[in-house]
Amino acid sequence: MIRVLLAEDQGMVRGALATLLSLEDDIEVIGEAADGDEALAVAARTRPDVALLDIEMPGRNGIDTAAALRESLPDCQVIILTTFGRPGYLRSAMEAGASAFLVKDSPARELAAAIRRVLAGERVIDPALAAAALSAGPNPLSPREREALAAAADGSTIGDVARKLHLGEGTVRNYLSAAIRKTGARNRIEAVRAAQRQGWL
């Protein structure tokens, strides 16, 4: 039996996935979690063969959880599930050690097949998303530019962002200006939206 851990913050979606997977003769859902920290605790206890992780969970997201899992349980294969097919998410997931990246509206049989394929050593990526990621290219934002944009996402002033990040206001302006230029936006609100759309934040 393939032992699967399922981490998804929406209870109804998690239950539906568990039910669908339990219909497969060779797959057993041995643990469920509602967030990344719980997923790591359940994984440590149950030692699954495969972890299915939703990308957007409260607290530790799916990508951070994938990286932590690959460190603590290197034999556990990670499949990232997402509602949002953003190219930047795919790149981040692969860098975190995920073996597969699937969009949630894929048919259930594809998910079961992906579980078997990653255990056989394959990488499984949603084809449309792979094409989008290749055309989008790498994330152009530096870590500091991403940090400044993320801190400004709630409408914070330059002064607020500078205090949050313990930086000078001029430095914050420089990071935000660079982020605006690189995203092709007219202002930082547009830059935030563009970066979120690509999965760069």
C-alpha cells in the first residue's frame, strides 16, 4: 500500500480528496492535516510515502512545508496541489524539493496516477502550468525587493515598511522602485498584484 498524508486547510476539500483516494486499491490515506505545522507533526508520527500539500495554508504554506519535509523525511515524496496555477509557485515548489505540481481541478484518476509516478521516481507537472512557467522565466525580484513589496501589500506607507523591515526609508523606496520597474507596473499596488499573479510573492 502507498501511504499518503493529506494536508489541506479546507475540511470539505480534504475529506473529498481522502474519500477519492481511498477508492484506489493501492493507496491508503494514513494522516490528515489542516496546516503545514500539523502536516509536519503528522508526518513525523506516520512516516508517509507521499505527502499531498495544498500550497496556500495558514501559517506555514505548502512550499515551506515541502522544504521542511524533504529535510526531515527525505524518502517522502511531495506533491503540491493548488487552485492557483501561478508560474512562480511551480518554480518555488520544485526548488523546495516537490516531485509533482498539480492543479486541483485535475481529474481524481490523474492524482492517483501522479502518486504512483512520483514513487517510481518521476516528476509530474501540470502541462499548461509548465508551459506558462517556461514562458514567464525566473522570478526577477531579489529577496529584499520581494520582502519590501510583501510589506507594502497591505497599503503600508514607506515609513511603515521601513520600520517593519528595520531599513531606511530611502532603501525601501529603492527596493520598491526596482520592483515596480521589474514587474512593468505603474505603482507599488500594481507591482504587488503583478507579483502575486505570477506567484513571486
